[in-house]
Amino acid sequence: MLDLSVNVGAYGPPPVVAAALGQADLSRYPDPTSREARSAWAHRLGRAPEELVFGSGAADLLWDLAGLLACASPSVLCVEPAFSEFRAALSRRGIVASSLAASERDGLRFPLEGLASRLDRERFDVVHLDAPTSPAGVRVPTPELAGLAAAHPRTRFVVDISFQSLSESAHEELMRWPPNVVLVRSLTKELGLPGLRVGFLVADAALTGELEAARAAWSTSAHAQAAALAAASPAAQDWVARVRARLLESRVALERSLERVGFRLCARSTSVYTLVRPPDAGDLRAALMARGIRVRECTSFGLPGAWRLRATNTAERARLGAALRDILDPLARHHP
Ligand SMILES: Cc1ncc(COP(=O)(O)O)c(C=O)c1O
């Protein structure tokens, strides 16, 4: 199966991370608060180690964070479309988040002005968004967003930057945010290891302390901690930078090849996935599935009929291109 529906690197983990995984000591309990990984990433990001919390991936951290914030019955605004786990976690606790949706007619541009005017009119305790956005990969104007957060210090901004390191905004990793911003970062994407489950959150030390106190001990495995520690090294981050450059190039190549067979781009992606609308050609997705290729249909993001595909390597792109030509051009089937 060629799975283009999941956004993970097509090049696997950095070699230093693979080596660290092989050496992780599973005969002991892991450090309960991932001290070494926290120090290494805090040093890299210019933050204090107490401001970081590690967990089993961004999804796990979003659920823990939602659980903690839900205790105060907050009013929450989600900028959508977005990764849905935060909204889902709140909803399980009886909190229905309001929505501010980007418009497809506007290329799913991040609705900064709409957000500013909602915050002027209504009081929200929490705002949640993805930067870059998901599933469109659109850039979020982060300096302006930081300004908005600074102007609303009583609102917590939960900013999911899980794809920042695999996007044109990777250089914003060291950006300074106001203290009411919580950053959530998956490491599974950039390491190409979704099965490992590892990520971290950066927030003010009062919130991270509460979060650590509210969850089970040892919630980040020894494997996850070893990989996270190695991932902060210059060697691993050089690898991520090379992978990013290749994937951004291949996303453009993928978009061009899809446009040639009648797909329309829904947005200007800045990351390693693209959101497209297929040509009207019957059940194209089922036909691709029958050929062992999976794409992400986006009804659950409120975009029925749109597909998200991850950037591919050359061999994968050739396979997708051949399958699409075979389905869309019956003549090619007889005269390959
Ligand atoms: C924006 C965004 N954040 C977080 C995640 C999940 O990350 P993790 O695998 O670290 O839980 C995803 C998964 O696709 C995502 O799209």
C-alpha cells in the first residue's frame, strides 16, 4: 500500500535517532519528566527546561492539555479547518468549541482579521489553531498572531506547530511568543516515526507544572525520550533540514503533476502536503485504492470531496502518476 494519506517524511528517521533508539535502556523506568530531552530542546529553543513537557505525540499532549483546561469550563474558539483532536478532547469533557472557519473561496487563507474581530467582540478563554494550517498547509502570519496574543493576555492561544519544521516557516522555530501562547509540537512527522509517539509542548512554567502534575508518571517511554534527545542534536536537525528541502520540492512537483491531469489546488501550501480537488471522474479515490494507493479524503475537516496528499519521493510520485493516467485516460491503458 502506498499511503499518501499520512503526513510523515518519506525518508525515515535521522541516522542518529535510529542509533539512539537501538541503545535505549528498556530495563529501567524512563525518567518521569523526560529531563534530558527537555534540557536538550530547551537549550536549542532558548527556553527554560521547566517550560517544556514531553508526551506520546502531539495528540496525547493536546488531550492532556484539554483535560486540564476543561476543569475551568473555558469558552474555546478553534480556527478551522484544523487537526481535530483538541476539539474532540474538549467535547468528550462536555465543552463545545466555537469555530472560525477559513474560506475555500479565499484559498483557505488564515483568517487573521476574522480572528481579531471575534476576539474584540467575544471573550474566549482559549483559542486553538494549527501553524501551518492542516490540511491545507497554509502559512499563518505568526508575527501578527503573536501581536494578537499579546493584545489578549487573558486568552490562552494553543498553537499546534507540528508541521512548522517541515514547512517554509521552519526558521520561526526560535520566534519569541507572548507568555499566553502554548506551542504543541509533534516530533513524529520530522523524524518519520509516527509509530514511536513523541512530541512536546512549550508553555509558561505554571501551566507545564500543572500539566505534569495532572498526568500519569512515565507517560513518555524510554524509546520516545531517547529519540527526542537525539533529535535535538545538530546532526539530526541537519537531516531534518535536508528532508524538508527535498519534500518541499517534491510537493511542488506533485502539485504540478496533479494539475496536469485535471486536479485543482485548494490552497497555497507551505508544507509537505497539499490539498486538492480531483477532476470529476467517478470514484477516483476508490480506483486508486484498488491500485494500492491511499489518499486522505477531507470530509472530516469540513471539506467534502477535497483530498490531502503528502509529498512523495520520486518513485512514489511515478507510481501515483502512472495510476492516475491509467484511470483517467482509458487510451493510455491500451497504448502505455
Ligand atoms: C496538525 C497536526 N498536529 C498533530 C498531529 C498528530 O501528531 P502526533 O503524531 O505527534 O500525535 C497531526 C497528525 O496528523 C497533525 O496533523
